[in-house]
Amino acid sequence: MNSMQEKVVKYINENQNELIDFLRDLIRIPSVNHGATGGEKECQEFVAEKYRALGLEVDMFPPDSVPGITQHPGFLPGRDYRERPNVIGVYRSGTAQSSVMLAGHIDVVPEGKHDDWTYGPFSGTVINGKIYGRGACDDKYAIAASYFALKAVIECGATLNKNVLLASVVDEEKGGGNGSLASCLKYPCDEYLYLDGAEQAAVAGVGGSVMSIDVDAADYVSTAVPVFNGIELLIRRLKDLEKQLVAQLTADPLYTDAECAKYPLRLYSMGIGSFIGANYNRGRLVYTIYSFDTKNELEERVRGFLDDINRNEFKQMGLRAEGPVWTTRYFERTSVPIDSPVVVKFRKAYYLATGNELPIGCSVLSDYYLYNNYGGGHALMTGLSRSFFEPECPHNVNESNDIDRIVKFCTAIALYLLA
């Protein structure tokens, strides 16, 4: 490391309590995404004040206020952005040759039953080297780490050759994405670090979405058993679709060992009949599906399976399958070259900060594609998220993050800014 890099690393280590205190404050302000609506405003106002105190130019704006965005192919309609502003903080360098955006999302998923949490979903409790609460791992740590990385660089007197934009966006959860789209359309940059990923350098994102398929009985039935039998058959038959998707994804070396390629068709939920009244004629399957197909191609692929079942087994059973219906946005496939400057510089910075190589990887169903496909520059997705199947993971009770990881991640971001 050179002397400035060492100075910045020392500053972050000696003042890490300020970083963690900022994250605790963010966690303590609920910013739950309810889908069409959300409660991000109070937390975003707090972020804006932190940005102003750092001397940044601050812009607060609802995502749907960006000119032309509602007609953009990446825009998801049906969301209400009253009281849900994005916050952008701009640091302008007098010698800027490029621009970089450090982006994370402020919204969190609903917390569930408070009694299920050991320390409380909005407590920001710090204990045994961990911090607990909604946003600790998805994605408020990114807002705190990017802010403090830039603060360290400024406080240490470094001269940057780039403008730096801190983006705290709304409406990522529940398939939103319009906050991210608005940020990169209004403030296009040369490079983007999208800080909502796993601890890897994600240089590609698989396409896909969440889809529902309905199974209906043609005639009135007095029990849900016929529809249940149809659902059971449909699940078995869709295994053939899953085999097609596995072959498609694993043919790309980047996805050979990826979790999404092993299980590209995941049963999310199902329901049959009705608990109220006497409607036993319908069942519904909801799947998460990953593919390199475009939206239209995947729709045709799924409908081909359903049409075949309808012509054969379901015709004899008096049933019919309808779908797919996309229950969230359709995420497009995206990628960036491994030797892209944003990838090379951040991986080097990560190594300097941690002593470890940052592995190349891929992402699934994330806002990454919005920055990379529509932002006008190259984007890298990285972060500190963990598998959704681990204890204390994102979207689960007792969501947590390791303080040491957050500090080192913040350090990597700062060293990247110095590159």
C-alpha cells in the first residue's frame, strides 16, 4: 500500500465505531417495503442529513419523477412512490475524469413476528461481534459502508480523480427495482458498485422471475382432491422443464457450480381450494424460475409444457393449467467482462483490505441488471449477503452481519475509490 492507502485504512479501523453506530441508527428506523407501498421516507431523510453533513450535493426524488421512466422497458408499474424518495449524494472532484456510483437499497422486507427475534428486528443490537436487525445483511450495511468509505477518503485529504455518487434507493424488495432504475437513469456513471450481493465479484446475472400457474377443474367438484391430484402431476411433469433449464445454465462455465443452475425451478408456495366458502375448483403453484431466456422465450417454453399436459393428462382428468403469470418484474440476463476496470480495481482493493482473493461469481434476480444494462457504464455486484438458507440470513428472523466483515468491506470500497 502507498501512504494514502495506509492512512485511509488506519482511519477506518480507528473510527469503526462511527461506522457501526451509523448502521445501528439505520436499522432502528423501520423502512419496510410492502410491495405497492413502502415506509422508507423517515430513514431516507436521515441518510440525506448524513450526506449533507459530509458536504455532498443531495438530491431526494421519487423514482417515478425521472423524465421518461414510466415508459422505460425496465420500469415496473403499479408502485406508489408518494413518501418514498431516492437519495443521491454527489461528491464532485475538481480533477474528475470519470464517475462512479456506490449503490445500495434502504428498504427491507417485513420483519414478521417480533417475538421470534432474539434481539428485536429494529434493535440494532451489537453483541459477540455481530449486529442484528432488518437491514444488517440486506442492505443497510451497504449504505453505511459506502458512506463511511467516502468519508474516510475525504477526511484523510485524498485527491480523487473521479466524481463519487452515493445512492440510497427505495423499492428493491418484492421485485421493485424502480429506485435503482431511476438512480442510474438520472445520474448515469462510468462505473457502478451495486452493493447488494454476496461476498464475490458478480460479473453476470441470470434472467428469470417468480411465476404462478393455476390448475382449474372444468366442472363443479365437492372436494379439492381432483385439483390436488392435478397439482401433484404437474409438479412431477415440470421436472422435465427443470432439466432443460439445468442443461441451459450449466453449459455456461460461470454457472456450472452456481446454486441457481442446480435448482433453476424452485417451488415457492402452493395452495388448493379455499378455507372460507366452498370453492374447491382451483389450485395454484408459485415457482421461482431462472433462465437465460428472454421473457417471451421463457413464457413460450413454460406454455409448451402446460399445453402438452392440457392436451393429454389434464384432458382426461377434467382439469386445465393456465400460466405462467409473472408475479414480479422479469429480470433480464446481464454480464460485464471480467477484465472490466470496475471488476479489476475492486478485486484488487478487496485483496488489499482482506488479504483474500474475491472470487468471480454470478447473481440471480437482482437490480444488478438495471445498472449494467441501462446505466451507460459497467457495473459490478458485490456485498456481504449470505445464502437465504443459512441461519440469521437476509429475510429471516435474527438477520445479522459480522462487524469485522463490515469494516473490511468498507475498507475495500475506500481503497477502490483511491484507485
